[in-house]
Amino acid sequence: IELLVVIAIIAILAAILFPVFAQAREKARSTQCLSNSRQIGTAIQMYAQDFDEAIVPWYVGGGDYPTQPLWERFWLGRLWPYIKTEVNRPAQGQLYVDGGRPRGMYACPSWSADRYLKAVAEPDCYPNDLETIYRPYVNGIVELFSHYASVFQMELATYGPDHCSALQNGRCGGTNQDPCYYFPGSFISRTAPERNRTNYLANIRRPAETILTGDGITAASNVGGLRVWTSIGCESRYIHQDGSNFTFLDGHAKFIARNSERYLMVTRCGNADVVVMKYFTYTAE
């Protein structure tokens, strides 16, 4: 009987302590991720100092540099001189799921495809068909360069009468008539100069509230041919339990609880008041 009592006590203590240990382990992983984010923030500032206060581009058009490795064309490749972290590629012919992982400062110890897709499937992860879009992409990843992503363009939560088309979502495919002027990043392409834009730190009115990088994904997928992409925002909600880490354009990094795209604010767009994502729209006052 005494032995059974001891076993019961041990079982009760284990039931109490194991969740605590799991939470402590996750907290340690989140702290390591936040440290990575801070160092990425420092690298962004150093890049700006070396390039006349320019914000690092999220991608450099592949057609301009056909022999350059894909990872070097992304924002993380542009920051390599300041971080010295390369990607660990899968073996020839293998998918990411077969081998190859981000490493060093580009590896988040908490990241998993399951957590990523869980957030994508949430009804408030706009647009609502993200799961349909991202699941095959995630399953078909041939190179996962980083567990972090860079902002390239975000969409308005509401629209004014003129739709403020320059603020709409999608890769920066703007023209002189419909520019992509409202996301806090840069894009370079000599073969498509109408897409070129270099943003500068001086243009950012709220650098302490404007995200450039954070938990997410930067990858190449073989779905529909080789495609390169970066994804950030609501998709990273569950990377660290119920929230994720982000780096801001003043260099600091912090944890944001729940869906980072649902922190909203009102600003003027054309002749109308529109609701924008507070952390992803740099021109908002």
C-alpha cells in the first residue's frame, strides 16, 4: 500500500511539473529566437549605414543574376556580411523535408510546419484561403532558407472609395501609375525597372512601430515550378505558443501576442479614412 501511495504521489507531481518544464523549455526557445531577431535588427541597421540609409531589399530579381544562389538574392543573403550565416542545403534532388535546415541566426528553435499551418488555417489569417495556398507550398519546399521572413507588402483591412490600390497585397509588381510605395522594404530588378524601389529609413515615420522582419518563412518551393517566397504576419501566430517575435526598423525586437495583423489603426488614404495594419504600414501617421 505504501508503495502504491508513493507511486501515486510521484504521478501527481509529474502531472504538475511536466507542463511547467514544457513551458520553461518553450520560453527558453522563444528567448533564443528573440535574440536572433535582435541581431537581425542590428544587421539591418548596419546595412543601412553602408548603403546611404537604404532598407535591405526583400529580394533581388533572379533574372538579373542567373548564376547566383537563390538564398543570396533574398534579404538574408544581403545581410550575410553582417551575420555570417549561410543556409544548409538539402542534398541534390532532395526536398527540404528530406534534409537541409536553416542554421545559425536564421534558425528558430520553435519553428515547425505544423505550427505555421495551424496559424494559416485560422479564420482571421487573411485571406481566408491561405491554408489552401500555403499547404502545398510548405509540403513542396525544396530549400527553406530561414525561419524568418521580410515584409514585402501587406493589404489594407478596409478600403476607401479609390481602393488605395498602391496599398494592396501581392509581390511588388507596381508601375509608375500603381506603385508599391507603402510597404517598408526595397525591391531591385534591372530587367523590370518599373518594379524597382529603394526605401530609406528616413521615410519611415514610425520606425519603432514598423516591422521589417520576424518569425515566418523564406523559401523556395517546387509547386508550379520553382518559386521563391517570403511569408510573415498572421502565419507565425503559433510559433511561440500564441504569438511571435518581430524586428522593427529602429533595430529593436519584441514578442507580439496573437495575430500581429489584427493590431489596427486609422489613417488617410487618398480622400478617405482607411483601417491599416499598425505594424506593417509605414506611411501611417
